[in-house]
Amino acid sequence: MARPIRMDIAGGWYHLANRGAGRQRVFRNDEHRQTFLDLLSELVDDYGLEIHVYCLMTNRYDLVVHNHGGQLAAAMKHLNGVYTQRYNRMTGRDGPLFRGRYKSILFDGGPCLLAVSRHIQRRPLVTGTVSRLDRYRWSSYPSYVTRRKNPTWLSRYAIEEAMPGGSRAYRQYVEREGEPNQMVRDFYRSRRPGVILGGPEFRESLAEGLDGHPVRPAPVAPRTIIKAISRHYDVSPRSIFTATRGRLNEPRLAAVWLCRRRAEMSLAELADFFGMAGFGSASGVLHRIRNAMPVRFWNAVAEIERGLP
């Protein structure tokens, strides 16, 4: 049987999952789970992924990621490979841990994001692992509906924007019985759900990828990004390169973000280009952008990005 087609689409939304070979446990204790979560931060910093949802069960993991960098395959190879190595060292075992290639479902992030996040985060409740979802430690769900501190690498803006009623509305949506999105419900109930979740227009837009050619935009020159941001915010290019302590320079932050994602600049290159102290400073700036910027900032970034070549 031929392997399912994989599409590494920059800007695509994915449900990613893997389980233990032979349904064996892949997380035997909290140390193993924390080791896995620590690795997720590397996917964000090194491969341009945004992680919006995660759920770790005893013998599997599920993620929702936004693939900004178009390096999904490399990121997942790193995650599964490095975690297997560390798990084997901690348990004194040898050999493969996961059943094979990870499961990858490309979905339409507009109409499907909330429903996919609900499907994944309800897993501990559906399996009887817990009676209250907000008390399950190894899921992103408590970060959305309680005062639990977020992992620095968890991006919440997309789900919060899609559910404007706030944490209370999101809790009601996730915890009530019955999936309201029929397309998502039917997809996950299917015995062979496939690798694409979305309506006819979404599937047609992926025709090039379905022919086996990954859809990934070419890198954009950093100066092109600077010019686009200068026009959008009506500021001078020079001001974008100016950092003032204690003062928010939103055009500069948008430039750092887009240069990382669309110019594919390394942390060291970002630091040199924007006059930062080093790659550690660049990493810190990206963390602050990811976790502290409001929805209006992400709307502006999306508008600027749509205008790039």
C-alpha cells in the first residue's frame, strides 16, 4: 500500500500525532512527559512551528501546529528521533519507540481550528483518564481555561481570536457533549479519515500539493519585509531598527517575526540584522512576541504577510 502523500505547506494548519509501536507506552512517568514538552520549544525556535494545542496520553501524543516555516518534516523527525533517544537512555532500552511515521492531517484552519482543538483536548475525558479536563496536567487545555501558567512556547492567539467569548465560552464549547462541526465529526469517525480535512474549495487549493509537490513560498529578502512594514505602519525603515528600553516598537517586533518566518533567518542572523546582543536575545524577543502581543498585532502581521511576494 502506498504511503499517504505528505505536504509541507508553509502557513498550513496540522493535526500531528504518533503512538507507541505495538501500542506500548511512550510516557511512563512525569519526567518523560516533561522531557517531551521541553523538546516542543525547540520546534518553535528552530523550525518555525507555532504550537497551539498539545495532549500527551500514556501511549500517544497529539499536537495542533501552524507551520510557518515550511519545515514540518524536519521538525517532526527531530521531535520523534530525539525523544526516542532520551527515552531510551532514561529507561535503559534500545530500538524504535514509535510505530513509524507520524500521522499528519492538514486541515482548514478557518472553519476547523476550534473543532480540531476540541477533539484533541477531550481525549483524557473520552478515555476515562480524568473526570475533569481542566485538571489534566499534560494538555494545553488548562492553559486556556484556568490560571495555570502557559509554557512560553504555547501560542494561544488563534484559538482565543476564534472564540471571542473568552475562556468561559471555550470551556463550554469543549466540555459540552456533541461536536457541533459535522464535517470534523464525520472525519474523525471515519475508519480511514485521510490526510486532508476541509471543504471542496480547501481541497482544490491544495491541488499542487496533492500532485506530490510541496507548496512552500520562496524566502523573502529581509529588506523587502522592512519596506512592507514601513509602508503598513507609515514609519521610516530606520525606526524599525531602533530598540528603546521600556518602549514597545511594534513595527520592529513585526519585522523580527516576519524575518524569522519568511526570510528564514537564523537566530544569529536576526541578532546581527537588528543589532541585538546575540542569538539568545533574538530567541527571547521571539518568545515575548509569541506570548505577549495582542490580537491586533497578529492581524497586522497577517495583512503584511499577504502582501509579500
